[in-house]
Amino acid sequence: LKTDASGEYKILNLYINYKETPDSIEFESSNKVYNTATKADFNVYAIYGNKKVNITKDVLLYPYKHEGISIYEGTMTFKKPGSYSLTFEFQGLQQKVSITALNSNAFEFITSKKPDNPVNVKVYDQYINFSSINQWPFIENGRTMVPLRAVFEVLNCNVNWDTEINSAVVEYEGTKIVIPADSNIAYINGEESTLDAPAKLVNNRIMVPLRFISEAIDKTVLWDDKDKTVLIY
């Protein structure tokens, strides 16, 4: 307030803050699973009752896996497939978001709905639908056998069949695994390793013991007995 010569008071400035702390913050994006070949746009909003304010450029982003994802002003760019945990903060409020990115080949196989199969496989929280290759995983002598190509292409591996040596070849970030059919021996970067169950051809698909291959490329493999599902991270 300020007085003038007449003795009257005048308001110079009036500031009104409407709920400095929002009721909540919300992350919004068009997808739940992203293709590493594309950029993904997102927005973060502050919610004040019925009012929604875009705070994407002002929100704080807590540490995440820098080697796999890059985020700048509402755009995510993925350098490699994987699951990423993000934490957004604004005015003391936080929202945690789980992001999954997969390579373009993986979208041939993934589904968010659990398939009706006695044994299923989830990679980065997405089920693999093996119906496109008409061969599903099965358990044999206590070992989970899976079609090699479907699982490991989702895991961002290059998978090929070498007819000259009658073997599957898996390549992943400098690791090369050669798996001869009908053999319990595999070769990791040229070094011999024993499989816990022999690889075998079923319906012209090479079936391999899941745990060995996943651990050979440094993935975590868990068994969810309740849902009869193998989890890979």
C-alpha cells in the first residue's frame, strides 16, 4: 500500500498464489511400451483441483540410467532396450514412472495380455506371444525350453542359423554364443560351456534352455511359480 497527497491508500501490486503446492502431479504419454527407433513425447502436469497446468519444463527429474535413455524437454530418446525407472518432482510432490523400451523386431512378439499357455515368458514386464512362430515354451526335466529367436530378439540380440555348422548363433553387445542343435555344449566367445539341457529342434524351431542363454548375456532370470511365468530383466 502507498499513500498519496490526499492521504488515500492505493494498491500498487496484488499477488495471488493459487495453491502453491498442487494436489498431485501426473505423467502423460501416448504409449506404455516404446520403440527404440523413435522419439517419444511426454508431458507432466500439476493438478490443482479441476485445474491442470503443464509443468514439463519445470519438473525435476531424478537420476535414471543415462546409458540407455536420454530425456530433454518432454522428449525421450532410447539408446537401448530395457526398463527404466523415472521419478518426477514438483513442489515437493513426486511421481514414479516405469518406462519400457524395445527394439522394432520385438513388437512382432510382445503383448501386454498374459497368453493362455502353461509356461509363459515376460521380458521387461511384457509377455511374449509365441503364436506367430507356432511354438511355445515347455518344461522338460525341470528345464524351461524356449524358442530361441523370439526371446532373444526381444532381448535385443541378433539371432541367426548357421547351416554349415547346424548351429544357432546369438550375438549381443560383444558376446557371441554358438549353440549346436542336439548338443549340451555351447560356445561363448569361443569358450566351451555346458548347457543344463541340450538344445533341440522342435517344429523347425531351435529350443534352448532359457536360463543359460539369459545368464550368458547378463540378464536376471526369475521364475514366478504362481503364474508359471519366467521373468527376465
